[in-house]
Amino acid sequence: MPYALLSVSDKTGIQSFAERLVERGYDILSTGGTGAALRESGIAVTSVSEFTGFPEILSGRVKTLHPAIHAGLLARLTIEDDVADLDQHGLSPIGLVAVNLYPFRETVARGDTMFADALEQIDIGGPTMLRAAAKNHGFVWPVCQPSQYDRVIEAMDAGGEQEDLRRSLAAAVFEHTATYDAAVAGYMTATPAVPEALPPELLLSMIQVQPLRYGENPDQDAIFYRSGAHSPFGIPALEQLHGKELSYNNLLDVDGALQAISPFLSEADAACAILKHTTPCGIAVGRSVAEAYRKALACDPVSAFGSTVVFSQPVTETVAEDLAGLFVECVVAPGYANAALGLLTAKKNVRILVPKEGERLAGSAGNVLRGLDVRGVAGGLLVQTPPLPAAPADTRAGATAITSRSPTDEEWDDLSFAWAAVQSVKSNAILLARDGGSLGIGAGQMSRVDSVQLAITKAAAQGLSLDGCVLASDAFFPFRDGVDVAAEAGITAIIQPGGSKRDSEVIEAADEHGIAMVTTGRRTFRH
């Protein structure tokens, strides 16, 4: 009689699978918990220790690592020497292995798992058996997922060698063990003892969160995955309280929203960002959430139609009343007053997101693997260390005044806000600000002066005066023209990284116009 070895942590469907295997002539081998579950269902089970003649030892760490198991899995039954070896040692072939692995990723995802406990969830025997079965898939059915049970039974009943199916099952095993090992590696390399930030080989372990209706466009398929190596972070740390299913584009906008709000999460004042196509069309701080929202909306209420709105503090009833007058796709906040939630859920389709219990609102960068920012390109991945958001409170200490006139205290406050806000705007990025709110935003232009002109035009379209406002630029001014245009609009102070070979010309232009200019020494491109 052929043997089937069943040892699963996910016991979904295992009793039914075992019953059908018995009906088809298999004897069942099993270990600990799986064996007990099968016996409770009335299925005859031979324990692995009985099969090997060797007991489980080391508190279960060693039970299937035995020649009787692996010779049974690796024997090629058409090779006379392999069959002779089995006969000589009194060993039996194993025709099927169904194994799914210890729940390592689920364990470490809880966040409070001790390192020693995580080590005990690293499966050794399971991957070894699966790999052996997959290597010898011409003679052994390698099964690593409950969803495969029905296909295997159907294939057995159909007869024939089923080479294509066996090979696909083997491929699934190696994918499964590779992602499992990648999760373990990611967990291990997340420790401070690892010195190398950007490794020569990068392992990704990703878990499917949900299939999406489609991608950026209706003719593209899409799935949302999260990192399998860490506890949920960024978007996976959020839960949806209400509204339609999140789309691919919604998720991109939420990612941009988390990045936009990140510099303001530690600030005492409330912050709000309103985003379209992953970049802010308005961003502001205020003494209340309502004030921050109204200032952000005033920057570009036309573009705010169909936007994603994010807050650094819980949404109040007043804010919810204001939001009622605007069509929004998503609202993201660390919490909601009961009355606010009641008003927001009156709109059937608006997606309302909040951190899961025990989680917090956090920025989006570096949420893929080991704190690295990973982006797909044709044929590969681009990997970088994540950008570090500069909080407004930290800006003044790290900036240097480079013009004849230094900023006033009021200008410093606005420059600090603008520098934090511009980092979430798509390059080339220009942001105009006053009194803790954006007045005009120029994003994604091919030249910096175009971005300056666009920001000014956007402000003018809303009737916003730019007299006495400040300008933040995510990179240096390559020419003086951007400064000249800004001066004509009434801008009195500029913050930018500096570093252009024409810095002297740019500084000269600022001095000519009486503009105070400071440099940060740090570029914040967002492509």
C-alpha cells in the first residue's frame, strides 16, 4: 500500500483529504496534532515515530528528519539501485506529502512576539519534506496548500502520469518555501545587528491582502500584497470602516496621503492634506482639525473633487459636516468622533480608514522590507533607503540663511511648514505657503520655473494673495528665473536645498528682490 504523509499547521480540509486518500488505497502517516485530528475523525493513522522506529525528540524539533522518511520521499522507483536500497534497509516509498508550514509570518506579525518564540516557529522538517517531494515529483505528489487537495484527487482518478500537474505542484512548493525563507530572512535582518542596509541579494516575502477589481486601468489585473516579514505597517496597518472596496488607484492615493501627513504626526497642531493622483492639492496645519481642513481646501477646492483626505488627529463632527459638501473617495484619520462617523457613513461610497487596534497612523516609505523603499520598473526593482520626513519643528535648526536678509520669525514658521509639506509633492515641486497653509502648489513640471509659475497661477485662480508668503522647492534652482518669477508674485522668503553651480546667481537674484533665502542641504525629490 502506498503511504501519504500528512503534517499540516493549517488543517482546513485535511480530514476530507485523508478520507479520500484512504479510499484510493493510501495508508496515512502523520505527526502530532495532525495525527490526533485525523484519529478523532476515525481515520487510521500510523505515527511517524512508529514508521521510523525512532521517537520524536528535542520537544518535537526532530521527528521527520530521518532516513526512513527521506529515503521514502527521494527514491526513484524506476531506478533499480534506489529500489534495492529501500529493500535492503526495509524502507517503504512515500507517494504523497501534504505539508503546510509553521505559522512563522503570522506569529511575528503580532508585533509582541519574543525573538525566542519566533525561532520556534521556523519550520525545519516541513520545508525539507516538501523540497524532497518536489524534487522527486515524478514519484511523489508534493502538496503545500489546502486549495490543491481537490485537484490532486481529481488527477488521481483521471489516471495517467499527470506530468504537467506534478511539475506545477513542485514549482508551487519551491515558491512556497522560498517566500517562507524570505520571511524568516527579513525578520532576522530587521535586527539592529545587521550592518548592511542595501544587500547584494534581496529576498521578498509578500502576502496577498486582497485581489483588486482592476489596476490603474480596467484592462489591467491587480492584487494588493503586503510584506510577509514584518507586522503590518502603512496601508496594511489600516482597516476600512465603511465604503466601497478600495481600488488600485485609491491605495496609491492613500499611500501618498500617509507620506504627506507623516511630518506632522508629532506636531501639536492638527494637520490635513487633500490629495489627487498621489500629490497634495492642499495641505495645512491649524489649531483644530476643522481649521486645518478649511485652510487645506482653500488652496485648490476644484482639484479636491474626488480626493483622498488625511488628518493627523481624529475627525470631529464639525469636520465631518464640512466634508459633507465635498465628494471625496477616501478619508484617513487616527480616529473619528461617533457623531462624525455617523455623518460620514451617510455617504454610501466614501471609504473611511483608521489604524487597526494597537496600530498607529504611520508614513508609507519603507513598508516593504527591512525599512527599504521598493519600486517596480520594467525588468526589475529599484530599492533605496526611505526618505526621512523632516518635521516642521526640526527645520530651522538644520537650515542656513544664505542671503543678506535672514527670515523673520514669522517667515521661519512658514518656511518650516512649507519644507515639511513640499516633500510629498511630485517633482519638480514648488509649494507656496503662509500662516501654516498652502496657497499654491506646482507639481510634476518639466522645469522648475514652470512649477513656480503653476503654483502662482493656482493661487491666483482662488483669489489668494501671495504678498508676504514663502516658497519651498524640493531641489535647487538651476537658474535665477524661478526666483525672479516668485518675487514678482510677492514672495518674500524661499527654502530650498541649494547646491546648484549657479547658486551665486540665485542668491544674487534673491538679494536684489529683498528675498530671504535659506538652504537645507537636502534634496527631497519624489518621482
